[in-house]
Amino acid sequence: MTEDDPTDEISDIEARIEALAEIAERCRKFILASKIAIAGGAALLLVTILGLIGSSQVALGSIALVLGGIVSLGSNISTLRQTDDAIGAAEALRAELISRIDLRVVQDTPMKLM
């Protein structure tokens, strides 16, 4: 390979895209868990307010669950946006590097199955 051949750089970019995709998927899971925590905390707080469970500790715990879920949700949404932007930039760079490669057309030849 020559110095002008971007194949190795394309491979590195593809590995980075895969790593970023794993980070994005992890963020999506945390976002879902955060939404569940917010909903669970709100439901528990509502039950406490209605007097079905009469403990101030439960009310405090439910408030903490809601607030923790909100903080986690905001943090992971921000990270997901940044990761999606990084994936887009990496894909654009990969496409630009691929366009530099002098691709050749393979002539029509009979296909072999084995």
C-alpha cells in the first residue's frame, strides 16, 4: 500500500464508529432506565400523597428517585447527542476517504458458488 492509500485510516474510523455506536446504545438504555425511575418515583409520590402509604421516608425516597432520574436523563440525552454528532462526523470523513480511493469496476464474470 502507498502512503496515499487511506485503507488503514478507513479501518480506524470504522472501529471508532463501532465504539461510538456502543456508547450511544448504552446511553439509550440509561435514558430508558431514567424514564422508568421518573415514572416510578412520581407514582410512588402520588400514592404517598393519596395516603395509601403513610411514611415521610417513602415520600423523600420517591422525590429523590424523580430528581435522580431527571439528572440522569438530561446527562445521557446530552451524551447521546454528542455521540450522534461524532458518529456523523466520522461517517462523513469515512465517505470522503472512500471517495479518494481509485476504485475499479470488475468485469462481468460467471459467479462461482464454491
